[in-house]
Amino acid sequence: VQLQASGGGLVQAGGSLRLSCAASGRMFSINDMGWYRQAPGKQRELVAYITSGGSTNYADSVKGRFTISRDNARNTVYLQMNSLKPEDTAAYYCNAEVVVRGKIYDYWGQGTQVTVSS
């Protein structure tokens, strides 16, 4: 199973970006999917996650600005980021809890850089 993330880039404060992450490979189903981020010198932190049923949860720092969604038919999770701030600058990693042959595995994408200039 592979997770391929895309959509990062350089944007001015107040701008928007949309991240995508597609899962591929042999799998039975995907449970939770989420986005994490890691800024230089800081620990990786949860940004948002979405369950297979569509329930969502967000870090307080992004509530009202970011929206996570998923397309189960495409095994893809999205993160719409609006009103971006310089403190949102980080490498963003997608994560998926995948069921393969009855066992649950945790997979990570390769990371996509988001840089917000002031």
C-alpha cells in the first residue's frame, strides 16, 4: 500500500491550498484517514482526521480554516486549507489506517511542503 500526497506549495498569508492524498495497492478497506504536519524543530502534530463514516476532528489551531474530506471510491483524502497563516508552514503528511487481509496497518505518505509567506 502506498500513499501519494500532492498539492503543497508556496502561498501568501490569507491564501488557500488544497492537499490530496491517494492510497493505492492491495487493501480491503480504509478506516481513519488524516493529515499531520511537522515544522522544523517541532514534533509532528495532528491537523485533522476523518473516519470511514465521515466524522471529522480538527486541531484547535485550524478549526474554521481547514476542511478535511474523503472520496472512498478513490481512496483519497483531501485537506482544503483557507486563510493560511505563516505558522501553518510545515511538511504535511497524510496517514491512513488500512485493513489488509484482516489486519490493520498504519501507512504514511511522503510529505508535501506548505510554506506560507507573511
